[in-house]
Amino acid sequence: MNLRVGHMDFSAAARKISRFLRDYSLLACSGLFMHSAYNRHYFKNHYLKSEYFAFLSLPHYLLCGERRGWRPNPFFDPVFFEKRAKTRRFADYLRDPALWTQSTSDYFDADWYAKERITQPSVEESPLKHFWRVGFEGGFSPSPRFETRFFKAAIARDRRHYEKRCAFEYLCDADANPPLNAAELEASQRKFRASIDLQTLKIAPSAIKKFLVFVQAGKDFVPKFAAPDAPFDILINFYDGIGNIDAVQYAFAQRGTKTTAIKTLMDSVPELFDRYDATLFLDDDVEISQRDIGALFQARSEYQLDLLQASLSAGSSCYYPFLKQPSVGAGLHYASGVEIMMPLISRRALRDCGWVFGESISGWGVDMLLSAEVRRLYGNSIGVLGDAVAVHRRPTLTDKNPLYKFLSAQGISATAEAGRIALKYHLDDNGTWIGPSDPALASRPIGHVDRAASHCENASHVSGHVY
């Protein structure tokens, strides 16, 4: 008997409440619903801006999130599942073994996982639950496209205690075009490089100075540091149109990043960099005085270093405290590596190790690989110069940098590139690979550089762009 008051059907309401409670209990006990990740990615962004309301995530999912296609788990897509199983309800999947043969998202192929990864499929546990409970931790892949080992090593490399949360954020971002395996990443890299068209605007017939400064710049860039007494020649690579080139020795135009520009020039005009004892490659957001540039080249000559960089100001954005003031202090210190933002590289290191610039579009991971190759080939010939101080203006975080958002739309993840390099070349990518090459040298400089002797008296700033 249905009891009605006005338009209210108490029996129907009771059935809905009963189903809600059963579904709530099932999902809560399944171990598959990611309360905090759902709250952070969906609920918090649309409603209450607090972590304290994570307990509302599951009720919200059951009442309206599922209907909107929001995911309870990175490997369950309600919209995808409905097209195959005629239902988008996560509870239906968990409750009905007949649905376990259905794939649950683009990233979870139930049949493939069951046949290839589970030697004895359980009749009491869905393939998705087995993967989430055992397979993910064991490095098993849930589909031919999603490689778990690649994801853990490349994408979640700096979040190893939060890999599942990282998977939720990575796979549930509708605006991203993330690479899910090494082959996808490499295909996106090849496509990006193939789109680059190099224009040669100006090439000096020979080197005028012993050193070269490479700058990636926009069309409005003016090289104020191009004084006649500067101990270096200048190369500008324009990324968005062509600016004034009167004061420089070399000028090119090509779309892309600083890393792709270097690789393209090394392939197209290999003799250019070979003219110089060393080349300083500057990021667009690094500010360094002309005097300090001269000090870097002087230190490279006096100590025969193959890889060198200036120290960073205390307020600069940088992952490695060892490179920043006041930690570095004054003088020249041996180091285990340098960052990609401003490496000064010797002629022989460019000749022997320049291939590393072809391993990454974003530049992430190139510094790690370059430093490792220099140490392997030449030993302890890497340094950081505390007597030269640069300022790094832009945050290094990928979610705050428009370059990385642009690359992500091209299927290129900066963190994935770095992780792939670490995985491919067996490098220790633990986030602390830059430091003193010998702990005993951490507080003792190996020498000092007289900046006044660098013949760069007029202080100015280097600034370019990297798009």
C-alpha cells in the first residue's frame, strides 16, 4: 500500500532512502571510493572550500556527482561505463559480478587485466578491486595504454606516498591530455619537434669573443647587456616574431622551448657552438648582471669547469637550497649538478653531451642527465659560483607556469619527461641530486673570482622568453 500526502509518495521515498543507504555502505566498505581526492578535485572546487567536508564526498557522489559523470575512482568513469553496461551506477558494478567483465574507463580494460595480469581470477572480487588492492601497488598495468610502472616512475615520481591520489588528479583532469605510457610521450615529443621551423636571421662569419650567451626571447627583447667590452658574443632565438638584431652576432627564429631551440641549432648549425670555449644558456625568467656573466666565464677558464652556474638569490624559486644564498656563500664550490635554468657548458661537454637536449621538450630532466654525463665523462668538473648571484622570477611549479600548461595540451608532461629520463638512464631522481659533490666542501670554497676583472662593469639584466 502506498501512502500519499499531497504529492509525496512515502513508499517511493522509503525505497530511495533504503537504496541510498545500501549503496553508501557498499561504496564506503569497498575501498575504492576516494573520499579526500573526490573532495579535493570536485566537491571542494564547486562548493565548500575546506578539507573538513571530505565526509560529504560520498553522499554528494551518490546524490548528484554520479549523475554529472564525476569519478569516484580514477579508473571508474560513470559516462564511459554507462555506454557499455547501460548503467552508470558504481554500486551496480560492485554488486553484480555479471558487470565485472565490462571495462570501467579508458584506462581500465577488464578483459585485458583479467587475462594478462591475474593468473587465477577471483569469483568474489572484481578485476577493478583486485587492481586497486594488489595490482597498482605491484606495478601491474590495467590496460595496454596505462602503464603503471611508467606512471609511478614518471608521473608520481615526487609523490610516492600519494600515488593513488596523484592518479586521481592526473586521470580526472578533463582539460589535460596526459601521456599514459612512454610511447605516447615519445610520440608527442616527435610531433612537437616536427612542427618546429627554423629561420636563420644572422650568423657572424666567425667568433669575435671566446664565450657565447644564448637567450630565448620575444620580439620586443632588447639586449641591454650587449656592451662592446663584454667578453661574450650573443645569440638570440626569437620565439614569437622577429625583433632588433643589430647588437647581436647570431639571430634565429623558431617556435618551441629553450631546450628544443638548443637541440635544433646543434643539429642545423653544429659548428656554431664549437667556435666558443663555453656557452651560457639562460632561461627567460633569470635575471643576472653583465658583470656576473663575465665572472662565470672567468671562473670556467680559471678552473677548467665543464658545467657551471651562478648562485640564486634567497627569494628565487628553486628546488635545491644548496644553489641559493645564503647557503652557497661566496666563492666557487664543486657541485654534483646544475639546474637547466642557466647552465654554462664547456665546448667539449656540449660536443660530447649535447644529445641530452633531445630527451626533453620542457627541459625537465635534462639538467639531471647532463650533470650525470659530465660527471661520468670528466669527473669532478661541475661548480656553482657564489660570487655571481642571479634572480629566478617565475615559480617552478608546473601548475602556475603557462609554458607547462601549453605543453600539457600537446600531450607533454614536464614531470613525466623528467621521470622517463630517470627511468631510461637509471638515474637517482630523489629530489636531492644537486648538492656538494663532496660533503666536506659544502662550506669551503675552492676559489674566488674577482668580478671587477671580468671586464663587464655595466650592470644590466638578461631577460627573454621561452615559448
